[in-house]
Amino acid sequence: MEALPQLIVSAIVLGGIYSLVSIGLTLIFGVMRIVNFAHGEFLMLSMYLAVGLFAVAGIDPYLGLLVAVPASLLFGGLIYYGVVRPVVARPHVVQIFTTLGLSIVLQNTALFLWSGNFRQLRLPYAGTVLTVAGAAVTLPQVIAFAVAAAFTVALFVWLRFTYLGKAMRATAQDRAAATLVGIDTDKVLMAAFVVGTLCVGIAGMLIAPLFATYPTVGLQFVLIAFVVVVLGGLGSAVGALLGGMIVAFLDVVGGYYVGTAWKEVLYFLVFIAVLLLRPAGLFGQRGAEHLGM
Amino acid sequence: MTSAFPSRRIARVAVLVTALACCAAPVDQAVGQNQIKIGILEPLSGPIAAEGRRQLNGLEIVRDIINERGGIAGKQLTWVVADAPDATAATNEASRLITQEGVKLIAGTFSSSLCLPASDVAARNNIVYWEVSCVDPRFNARGYKNVFRSEIDANGFGWYELEFIRDTLHKKVGKDLKDLKIAFVSEDSAYGQGTTEAGKKRAQDLGIQVLSVDFYNRNAMTDFTPIILKLKSTQPDVIISASYTNDAILFWQQARQLDLNVKAIVSAGAVGFGSPDFGKSLGAAAEGPFTLLEPSGLNPKALGSLVAGLELEIAKRYEAKYNERYAASAQLGAAGLWILAEVLKKTGGDLNPDKVRAAALSLDIPVGGTINGWGVKFQDNGQNAPDRVQHYILQWQDGKQVTVWPERFAVAPMRYVPLPKWSERK
Amino acid sequence: MAALSHSAGVREHWAAGVLFAGALSIPLLTDNLFLQDALIFVLLWAGLAGAWNIAGGFAGQLSLGHAAFFGLGAYSSTLLKIYLGVSPWVGMLCGGALVIAASSFIAFAATRLRGPYFALVTIAFATVAQIVAARWYSFTRGNEGLSIPFNPGLANFMFAAKLPWTLLVLCYVAGIYVLSAWIRRSRLGYQFAGMREEEDAAQALGIDTRRLKVVAIALSAFLTALGGTFYAQYVGFVDPGYVFSIDLSVKFALMCIIGGMGTALGPILGAVLITALEIALRAKWGGERSGLYLIVYGALLIVVVRSMPEGLVAGTAQVWKRWRARRVA
């Protein structure tokens, strides 16, 4: 069997997953300029929600989105008011360590409550394999990809055409200027955080059928999410999608030709190159790294 | 930029200073006359917390049984548990157990990166270190007199896997050794590397063709497509896997997705394919893989009746108390502690290193004579002789892992050789 | 940023002197293995935090990848010893040289990056170093790590008793303290401070911020690498998963922040507190339900970093000032 079609299709599907996981981060990082080190843990909690709903009530994670959406919004709001808002105007150092502390708390709360065991949400149709362009994909993978694509488009439209979306983009570009033109940046920051949390909440539900759930699963995804976000450019939904695709291609296709042992070096080197040569990434604001404040 | 509440700051400082004071204050070191107190060091937090916890559970069940049966030389066995998520913690906690808790023997530790530094501390302070499960080959190669390990090392794992292939599997697959093609797929931590290197070496010694050796980082594997595609084109008969659990689950799911069919897959150890979580996560798809592990059920005819009864007892209690199958790392802990108890019975409960060493080296139990069907014969370097530490191949059948090899210990015949093609599975 | 007055600076030196004397007295007065071991770690982390402080606290370069330098130092001396039999003392300096080269490159190339971007690039470098060490099995034994045989002797950088280790690490910390205190009052220190507070303004004044960054980071990295060698020799075991880990990088920065980033004493105080806290929490709750002590640790981190952003030195100084003011009134 010719390897290339499978590699490409697998990479595309994985790219969709990576971008889904990273979209929330790009919003938060882009608009708030806060590096949310707890991003992986938000994803982990959402995966546990999916596993829990399925184990206890037999609810499919796709149906479970109806629960995940309000839960994520609520969770995002709570974390914002309780943990993030007090440090929004503080030095980077304080912000970084606040989210790091949050990450430690969430990881170990999961460990404490649910033990370190590995749980796999096993859908009855998880084994259904579809053939697309000579490559095999499973149904949950297709659904995750479809939702990722649809969600990115929806987010892009929302950012482009709604007031709040435009306000967010403005705040991402230049917070001081945004305040000057009358945008309530306070509300925008909160909205960015909450919407970002919603994105990662949805992502977790969709990838729960694909990967095992355990307290440190966030570690598998958080660094990748940062690579995607930097590559794609802060605050850009399309950037997250493209960045996700690029990283996934390096991962899968690179992994095939270079070997899985060294593939991470591939995308980290790309990451470093982007940071050193074009920190704004593909679609980010040029000079964004100067607006570090 | 000052906080408006200086009292909060003072409170903060006070809390932290108190914490300092707490850690400096030695705990009451008096041990009851009727007690033997040891230290237990396991990773209870961090990435391997699940297996560390299981090992501790196994230790607890055996301790309870020992104590109910009169303890060791009439004294009850008690312990202090310490968490060691990394090497620094392992060093610190080992020191703390020795100094603040006053233990004279430390047991543990599951992971190679913990057992080496912790046992260093123990050895240099003349404390006995009793390792029940870490597999680093260097553990007993450092010249220490008071460092013991009841389980074999990673070299032994690799060796046994190939022994299974040599003794039985290749015949069931229907190929001569020299015609057999195998591939290694391995995570790259100390456990994976050690097992795989040892297996590869033995395979080459046996004249078996090794088609490929693929290492990967289990925290960075979100897609096994590259490896699986390569295997599909090279078509090995048997895959030898060394994995942790999240990657084993992903690998096997994707093998189904991409229709990778091999005649058999063999792995080693209490994680990955051998973990109870594997079966729970994959249901019917988990049928068939072989794992080198502690036995799950042993043919009572191969054991002394004493041990057979004991095995059943431990399994029953474990499942009742922890609500999961007694397996893997728990079994390693159980066997290790039982053997330690045998040694301490000989010393009359004395933890003096020279006495413990003499007693340990004097034990001579044949295979089948103690828990897990193991035997005991400690070599001069403190390592339990590999040919006594009988290992078994278990196979996932009907949602459980059952012992299928060596045949005289088996509780069920081998099935699924060759593994049914994915398209034929329900 | 906290700016201590001259008299406060003198008070700081007195406090440091007391701390060092106290540290020295512990191995002389007690046999307690655990205390001595804990002390050595505290002092080591204090030195490493002080090293980070030069780049992070003084020059404002928030690196979360200092473990790269720590690990490179640890591996350099260890590999040189294992393959070429070179004394770890020499190996330590070789590691230092290597690290100066690497860190200078990073600082030079990343000069445009501020805040979280800079942090991310440092994380990436440390991660690449970790991957290379983990995958280059034939050279580094990969994730199995390297074990250093116990062979006491001065030339071997290995001691059987605790006292020599304590003395050595005390020199390390004291040296870094003195260096930090000197930098703070020197022209270099003022330039660092200017760059830290307002980089664009500093550039406008004609300060070569790129050169400053290279100096700050290279010095900081060199001192960190020294600590890496000490760690390798003391614990006797290095593996990529630990010595290059982001947990370590975070730890160095955290101790500085808790103690007070802009001062020489701050990192030492921070190291004392964080290590004591870790040990105490793990001792109390480590054996219980998994993860409990870390939940407490993380929560404390969030609260402390928020309510005492200046760190303990400045925070305590302010408390002291208030108390004195009240007494006078």
C-alpha cells in the first residue's frame, strides 16, 4: 500500500486536532498576552468530563458537548475571576507563575480525585474505519476534524464580523489604543479567556475517544499547542489551523522519513526558527513580540 | 507596588517559617518493642503514579497477611511511606526516612531513575535497600553489599521475551527461527531502552532477523501512523513492544485503523499491554497480545499447595480492597515483600545489614516455591538469580490476562496464534 | 522594582552573613544526615536561583530554559569523566565554556524577543537539549541516564563525609551572593536595571542592549552549569528527564521570585523557603492520597506570587519599615 496518501490524510486529521486544541490558546495568548501554562490541564479536565459522562450515563461525547459548553464557560469564568483577573495588570513573571501554579493544582487534583489510571473512552463505533482517498481514518477522527474545521471557520467569522470579535482583535493588536477608542478592554479580556476556555473544552470532548485520559495528558499537547500558536501567529484562528497542519505534517510525514525518535526535534527547530526570524508567525501582527506588555 | 495588607504578608512568612520548623523537627523515633519498622519509597505522584500506587497496594496486602500470621519473629511489620516523584525527591526522602524516621531498611521503588540514587544514599549509610521492581541493569553492579533486588532487570525481560519465542512461539507461528522476522517498537525511557537492547541482542544471537527498531517518546506520540506504515510494508511476523499505557492503547487502536496485521505481539512488564488499563480501555480489541509478566493465576500443580493457596488469598483480598485486578506492579511488590519477610524471619527481625545479607544469601528456594511461582537465590551482588525469577507469558483472553507459558504453569492454552486479522475480528 | 536603600543594603549583607554562618554551623554541630542533606540541596538551589537572578532579576530576561545550562554542565563533566577520565573539576570548567558559547548564541539571536516570547524560546532550547540527550543512546545512554561511580577523593570531586560538600556549595552560594551584590551597585548593574525597566528607552540612550543581554545570560548560564556539575557529583546520577526538565527551570525562577528578584539575598531566601516547603509538605502528606501535597503547593504558589510580588526581601523590608514608623510615632 502506497504510504503517501495515508501519511497525508493522517497528517490532515491530526492537524485538525492540533488546531482545535490550540485555538483556545491563541485567543488567550493573543488577546490577553498571558501565557496560560494551564492550557493542557483545561484540556485534560474536559477529557475527564467526556470519560465521566460516558462511564456514568452512557452519554456520547458529541452529545455531551451540550454539557461541555456551559461547563466550560462556567469554568472559564470562575478561573478568570478567581485566578487570572487579579494578575492581568501584573508583571509577566507573576502571570507566568500564577498559571503554572494553576497547572500544578489542576493536575494533582485530577490525580487525587481519579488516580493516575489510564482511561480510554471507547465508543462502540470507534473501530469503524472509513476509506478516504486511499487512506484509513476512524469515525471519531473524522468527526474531530470536521468539528475543528467548522469551528475554526465559525470563530474566524465571529472574530471578523461581530463587535466583540473585532474588539478582541483590536485589543490583541494594541491594548492601549483599543482602550483609547472606547473598547471596554476589561470585558474583552474576560471574553477572550472564557471563549478560549470554551474552545479547549470542546477540543477535549472531541479527542477523548482518540487518546487515553490521565492526569498528565495535558503535557502531551501543551507544548505542541504553543508551537502551533507561535507558528500561526497570536490571535489568529486561521493561523491556528495552518499552524496545526504544519506541525502535524512535520510530525507524521517527518516522523516517517526521519524516524519517530527524532521527530520532535524537527518541529522544535522550526519553532525556534520562527521565534528567532519571524516571531509574529504566519498571520500574527508584525512586531507583536515587542508588544509583549 | 505594595500590598495594602501587611498582616497578610506577615501571615505568609509565618506559615512558611513554620513549615521550615516542621521539617526540621525529628519525628518520634521510638519503635514499639513488638514492631519492625521499615521505610517504603514509591512514586505516588507524577507520571508513574498509577503503577507506584498499585505496587504500594500489593505491598500492603502482603504486609497484612504477614502480620495476621504472627508477623516476623513475633513482631508486627509496620512502615512509613514516602513519595518520590523524581531523583532529587528520592534522595531527599531516603535521607529523611533514615534520619527523621529512623528506619533501618528501605523498600521500593518501581522506577530506575529513583532506585539508583535512593539506594546510593542507603548504601552509604549502611542501610539495607530492598528493591522489588526497578529494572535498571546497573542496580547491582555498583559493588554495594547491602542492596538487594528480588526482581530481574531489563536485560532479563528482553531475554525472557526471546526465550518465549525460541521455546514456543515460533513453532506456533509455523516458522523456523532463522526464517522468523521480528520488529521492535519501543518507548525510549530506561525501561524501554534496556528491554529492547537486550531483546535485540538475544534475537541476533539466536539468528532471528530483526527488521527494524523504532524508538519514540511516549509523551510526544499522538500518531503512530509513520511507524505502522513502515511495519505494514516490511511485514514482520512478530512485534516486540516496550511501551507505557497511553501509547500502547494508541498504537493498538491505530493498528486496527490502519489494518496492521501481525502474527503475534509480545510486550514486557506491568505497563502498556500488560496494564489492567489496557484491557479496560480496548475491550474486545485487546484479545490476543502476549505480555511478559507476573502470573495471573498459576497452575496449582506447578506450585506447592502452600503457595497456591497464598496466591489465591492475596488476589482475593486485593480485588476486594482495591476494586481492580491483582496484577503486574502489585505482584512485584507482593513477591518482593514476601521474600523480604522470609529473610527477616531468618534474622529474627534484626535489620542489621550483615545479618540481613547473610540470611538473604542463604535462602535457596526452587522455582515454584514462593509468590509468583518464583524461586529465590541471591547472587553475591544482591541480585536474585534470573533463572529463579521465573517469568511468564500472559495473554489477553476474554478480557483478562491469563498465564499461558511456560506450559507447566499455564492455566489456559494459547489462543489467537496467529492473531486474527482485524477484518475478521468482531 | 524593589530598590533597597544603602542602609538596607548593609542590613542585607548582615543577614546574608548570619545565614551563611548558620549554614556552616549545621554540619559542625549535628550528625543528622537528613538535615545535612537538606541543607546541601537548599544551598545548591540557592546558588542556582542566584545565578538565574543575574539574567532574570537584574537584567529582566525571564528564562524558563535554564535547565538547559544545568543539564549541559552536569552532562559535560560526567561524560568527560566517563569517556576520557578527566577530573570533574576540569570537566566542570569545560561545561562552563560550552554553556557560555551556547547561551551567548541564544541571547544574541533572541534579542528581539520580549516577555513570554523569550520564555518560550528558552523552553524550546531546553527541550531540544533534552531530546538530544535522550535519543543519543550510544553517547549518553539515553534515558537510562548516567551513573557516576562512588570514588571519594578531592581530585574526583567526590567526598564521603557531608562537611566537604557543604563547604564547597557554601563557597558557591557565597560567591554568587558577593558577585550579585557587586553587580547591583556597579555600572553594569545600573545598565541592567535600565534595560529591565524600559528596554526601548535604554536603547534610545545608546546602551547596547544586545551586548548586555549576552553578558547577563552568559554569566548566568556559566554559574548554572557549575551547579549542574555539583549536582551530578553529589547525587551520582544524571538523566535527561530530570536535569533538562522544565520543572527545574521553573524552580530556579520561582525561588528567585518568591525571595525577591532584584536583590542578592532574595534568591537565597526563596530557595530556603521553597525547599523547606517542598520537603515539609512531602513529609506530611507524601504518603497519603496521591497528589495532595502538590495541590497545596500549587495553591500556595498562586497566592504567594500574587500577594507578595516583590518577594520576601522587599516585603519584609516594608513590614520592618512600617513597624519602625509605628514605634517612632
